[in-house]
Amino acid sequence: MESAVYNPGKLDRGLIMDPRTKLALLITVTTFALGGAGGRRCGMLVPVLCMVPFLLLLTAKRFKTAIIGIVLFWGSSMLLAFANAHDLRGLIYYIILGSCGVLGRFLPCIMMGRYLMESTTVSEFTAAMKKLHVSDNFIIPLSVMFRFFPTVVDEADSISCAMKMRGINIGGRHASKIIEYRMVPLMTCCVNIGEELSAAALTRGLGGEVKRTNICRIGFHLQDYAALLLCLVPWVLLIVDVVR
């Protein structure tokens, strides 16, 4: 099943990093790539930050995902530069601007989030949040989310296989019934999965008053310090720009 890609125990996780470092990278990439913070001062650093998720996916041997992401990211950037260099105008320019803008800003953030999900176990994430003294009101929903997506992917694959046997797919005999027989069951499964995982989290004592133990050991290594330094640079430039 493809849902195995979300289970770090079944794949090479690549470069071992602390979950707190991954969160720092996610926040930094989202802020400066998607949010466009920093202006011209961070202009040279943004492409570097955008490439970090793809490089991390390469270390985890997610070659297909990383290569497709790199091609889409740089292809959209080059297409946008070509459109600006040739002073294109009209509807075609706005289509290029919109599509390339979405790919250039959203794709690195999505890939960074995917890497975080694929390379971090629930135990590691919980341990990291506990060390940051984060409230259980925040930890429990995110812990449920780490289980939610792989379960939904598994359910979607099962529904897809069942409906293909009945010709309910794009290009099939009953393509018009895709929404009724594929989307509606999937939405129902999402609701049920969310409720069941929330109940399972409470059953495991995540919301209890007693302090939970965790056999998972996390900590910072050389690669974590390098990644945190990379995250620190654009924030310092942003603060300097704001102060001035």
C-alpha cells in the first residue's frame, strides 16, 4: 500500500534530525517562501530554503517525489522569468503568473510538511513537544493528525480498488458516479477515522493528569545545528530590516 510512505518505520528516513529542527525548517520555509517575508534582503536565501525540502527527501530516498518537485519548482521559476523577460501581457501572462506563483510558493511548503510527516514517528513528535513544554491541547490534535493521513490514504486506496472493479473511475463506464460512490464514502470514512483516533488518543492517556513516559530519545546533532543556523539567518535579516 502507498500509505506505507507515511510510516517512518518502513522506509529509510534519511538524514536523522530532531523533530524540533524539522518544525523550525517548516516554519521558516513557510514564512519566507509562502509568506514572502524579508523582502529583497532575503531574496537570495529564499531559493536555498525552497530547495531544503527536496534535498531532505533525496536523503530519505524519495527520489521520484524529490525530482518531480525540483523540476516543477525550477520549471515554474524559469517560465515566470521568461514571461517577465519577454514582457508578456494579457490572459496568458496572468495564467503563467498564477500557476507559477502557486507552484513556487506552495510546493516547497507542502514538500517540507510531507517530509516531516514521513520521517517523524508519533513518539518522537510527542517527546519533542513535551520538551518544548507545549500544552496537551496542542499535542493531542497533532498526534491524531500524524495517524489520520496514512489511515485516510489507506481507505482511499481500498475505495479506489473497489470502485475500479465496478468501472467507476475516470474513463470508466460509470465515470459520472465518481462523486457519489468514491468521494462520499471517503468523506464519511474521514469523519469516522477522526473520531476513532481521538478516542484512541484519550484511551492511551494523552490527556491524563499523570506524566507519561516515553522510551523515544531525541536530541540535537551536527546536522540539526547546521539546519537551525540556516533557519536563523533569514530571521536575523528580517529583524534587522524591521528595526531599520
